[in-house]
Amino acid sequence: MSAPSAPKAESAAFDSEHPSVEFLRERARRRMPRFAFEYLEGGCFSEVNLRRNTEEIREVRLRPWYLRDFAGASLRTELFGQSYAAPFGVAPIGLQGLMWPRATEILAKAAHQHELPFILSTVATASIETVAEITGGKAWFQLYHPAEVDLRDKLLDRVRAAGFPVLVILADTPTFAYRPKEIRNGLSIPPRMSLRNVLQMITRPAWCLGQLTAGAPEFKTMKPYIPKGLNMKHLGLFMNKTFSGRLTADKIKSIRDRWPGKLVVKGVVTPEDAELALQLGADGLIVSNHGGRQLDAGDSTIRSLTALSREFGHRTTLMLDSGVRSGPDVACALASGAKFVFMGRSFMYGVGALGQRGGDHTMLMLKRQLQQVMEQIGCERVADLPRHLLTADDVVRR
């Protein structure tokens, strides 16, 4: 039985030369300067947890039902009162424009067109207002907590004025990470533009041309608060001083009292932190280890999710990011207890590989992959995926 043909518009957007994230990654590697590519996909220390995230998601197995009535699969998902076309979205990524020119705008536009949530990072290279215009105010915002309450409140006021419905506050970056590839490449604040980095840029003409057109990447949301005329050294000192890193109960409570919309805490991996976040008024939790970029000795996100879902799955909206690279990965995360999944690198590989077309293609590709998995196992609704989870007890009984 052949697969049904896709609508013409979707067929035009889909690039059959790059039907997986692995193909996108390889082309992105050839088109991006090495320092930018390594910033995108690098982890901390020996990158153990970076690999563990994806490897352990792919240890999850699903149970197919072949001989039951099946009316077809729907990817549409309700989340915080909003209907989305699929149960995944774009995770927050800092310095997107360094990795590929206007990557933030490209992915925000594609997410809006595909009816998917886009989370804007405080340190992205497009402003709150620009992304609000692109998405009709439907984006989410991830807050790196500033050291000064006044700056925090100014950011929250802008997010509220932009109409963003969900605020994500970051828990999993209490300190600057130790990332050997970034240290070697000089990707700190301020960045060190070595001769090696310059030579890498020269050999990537599409990236260079795009940067010339877009202009040098800037922290656009933070630009109004950065003193004018700072050299790169003093900009680095300013940014280091501006953000305090560690999230505390008092900070969450203060934000909850001020923020009228949905509040999500990202980076929760333990029952103790989950319980505290819910007591402080969080509406949802994103199980995350920052893409394996902060703690090498930690658990994978799928293991943390599985443990948390038993206790908290019925009490709150559990979501997951870190390690998800494909439609089957999305299905396995949802079967393991996530209500929604966010991806960062997968979409950035798409933009690095295909430029302006990258977001559109990658979102369509992931939808097709997830649709096929659900149809294969006979799952009609996203919410029913946990019923298809093959547990350890099931394996033993075999």
C-alpha cells in the first residue's frame, strides 16, 4: 500500500534530498563555519550527557496494534488552551544568528505558519517585538533571570505588551558551563575572533553573504539596556554582570506574582524541584538538561521524565527537550509521559542546511515522520501514545 500523496504546497516545501535530521546535519556542517557549527552541537566537558540524551530516548520501544479498527492519526494537540498542529515546538536557542543569519526570524516564521510554538530566548538575535510581529504575539519567551529586579520587570512588561501567552523561566543554568569546544573557538563574551575562525568564515561563502546582509549578530532584546559605545571586552563584562544565573524560590514567587499568563519552569529533573515549582504556582514543567550543555554527570532527560511522570504527570503539564532529533523520538517521549516536546538543534540543522527554507522543511519532515509512526502503531491521538509504551514488564512477559 503506497503512502497518500501530500498536498502540492507541502510537497514543494519538502526537500527530498534531506529527509532526516542526519542529512540536514551533514549539509549544515558543510555550510557553517566550524566554530558556529560546534557552538550549535557541542556539549559540556566530554559530551557524555549530550550523547546519552538521544541514545536513551531510542531505547524506548512502542507496541503496535495491527488488527484493531483505526480511523486515522491526528497530530493536533491542546496545550495551555491553545491548539497546535503537532505536539512539538522550537526550543529557545541563544545566539541563533551567529550560527546562521536571521535564524531566529526564519524559525519564528516557520513555526507560526506550521501552527507550532516558538520559544524566544532572552539572548536570541531577534527582539521580543520583532518575533511578536512575525508570530502574531503567539510566541513564548524564555527569561534568563537578570540580577536586577528593575531589568527583569522591564523585560516582563515588554513580553506582556507583545501578547506572549507563556513565560518560561530557566532553572538549569546556575553557572557558566565548561564547554571545551567553545573555549577553544573563543566563543565566550566577548568572542575571540582568531585567524583560524576568520579562515573558517572565508570558506563558507553562503554564511558570509548572509551575515553581510543581516548585519553582525546582536542581543536584540537586550540592546536597549546595553550602554552605547562599549567595546567587546566591556560588553562581555556587562552581560556577565547582568544575569544572575541561579533561580530561587523567591525569584519564582516574585515572577508568579507579576506575570499574568502561563508560567513554565524549564530544567526541572528531580521530584524535589518539581514539587517546589508547583507549590510556587508553575503551570507546567519542561524536563531539560539544557541539551547536555551544562552537566555531563546528570541523567538523560528521558529517564528524568519517566521518573517524574509517575508522580507529577496527573498534576501538571510535563514537557521535554534535549536529545529529541526525529519524529520517532517525539513519539517515544510522548509515550513516556511528556505532553509536548521541544527541539533546538534539529531545527537549526535545517536552517544551516537549507537557509530560508530550512524551518519549513524541517517542521514538515518531522510532522510526516510522527504521522507515520502513529499510523504504523495504530494510535489515533497524541494523548493515546502512552498506551503504546512497551514497558520492562512487557519485555519480561515475552
